[in-house]
Amino acid sequence: MRVHHFNAGTLRPLGGRLIDGRAGYLRRSELVCHCLLVDTGSELVLIETGMGSPSVQRPDWLGRPFTVLTGARPALAETAVAQVKRLGYAPGDVRHVVLTHLDLDHAGGLVDFPDATVHVYAEELRALQSPLRSSERWRYRKIQFDHGPKWISYADTGDDWYGFEAVRDLKGLPPEILLIPLTGHTRGHAGVAVQSDDGWLLNAGDSYFFHDQIDPVHPYCPPGLARFERLVQMASTPRKENQHRLRTLRTDHPEIKIFSAHDPTELAQFTQ
Ligand SMILES: [Zn+2]
């Protein structure tokens, strides 16, 4: 399976070194929204959708708190739908979308693929439809789901993937695409594993934010980004446990390419 990597939206939070670990504090950092387009040979599968084309025109699509906090400046050319076209495909040929979770910077582009089947871990769909507390209510943007996505959700994790519980039989998708629950950031957050032509990839979504966080020897996250991570987490213990498991996976299986949603260093390893 051929896999394309792209950035579906740039975030520019203030904080410089506190966010990205590079020199200088009085500047904006750059974070990405790392998406995959998988060409299975017979159809297209989009993994993550970014902020979506309405975010370019409509301030209410993302909401002011998110826009101010993250410095998001959506551009049409960066949206997933524009990137699919740039890669030479028709957006209508995207038959499936797989999401790590339903936050606004991951699910915002669903509206640009209204006919696609949307695969998600069941607990995440429950969190959207029946929020347990206010922090869960505010994080999802109802407006982004008004078009009625064609959900398929999965509760059972009957399979094993390198020691992780996994959902292997995603309806209509080849067995080389799996959901790997990695909860903590949200209630039903999951990674997406893909067996590409170049080996296994694990899109770990927002289960960590900075590339060195899963360094087995010297795990590190810049303090501002670590603070943000704690601020937006739903559950601390599973989040930390899952980061520990990802570190172990990296040690035991360095051949698996693990990456998170917003780290530009990780994205560059695939696009340069
Ligand atoms: Zn995110």
C-alpha cells in the first residue's frame, strides 16, 4: 500500500523554545496536522482530516479559544481536500476516513469527504455523543458534525499488534490498517497502524506531542508543550502509561515508524 504524508494545517502557538525546544522564546512555534492518504490499489483511505476547508472562512468552525491558544491560521492549500487533489487524486475517491479522535483539528475536515465511511473507536464516539463532563463537552465542535458523518465505531479489541490490543477488522478496509487504542488524551483516543510498502507505520495521534517524548533513553517534552498536553488530557494515568508503552515499542521494534500528529520534525522524516 502506498502511503502519502502531508500537513493539513499549521498551528503557530506563542512560546518558542517552550513549545518546540529550539532557540529563542519570543517567537511563534510551528506545529503541523500530520495526515496520511493511503492508496490501497483499489481505493483511498484518509487517516486524519485536519481542520477542514470551512476553517479558512468561518471563525466559528474552530472557535476563538482554540484559534488564540494554538495560533491556527488555516490556509486552503493546506486542507486535506486540497492536498488530496495536489497528490493527483479526486476527493470523491476517498471512501474511508480513519480518525485517532474527534478533536477539532483532526475531525474538522470530515465535512470535505461527506460520502466517506468514518471509522472511529467506539469510546470516542460515545464521548462526542454523551459527554461526561464539561471539559469533554467543549472540546468537540458540534458544528463540524452537523453534516452527519457515516460513522462506524468499534468497541472490541480482539487482536494483538506487537503487544497492543488492536481492532484489525475495520469494515471494508484491508487488514493492514488497524485501530490501536491509546487513551488518555481523550476517552477514546486510538492510534492507527498501517502496513505500508516500507513497513509498519503507527500514527499515534495526540498520544504524545514531541518526538523526544518516546525516546527510550532520554524522554523529553519542552515545558510549555508538556503543560498544554496536561491541560487538554482527559485522563493522566492511561496517557502516561501509553507513552511508556510506545517507548518500549520503539526499543523493541525500531523498524516500526512511530509518529504523532503535530510534530513537524517527525513529518519531515517522511516528506523530505
Ligand atoms: Zn491534535
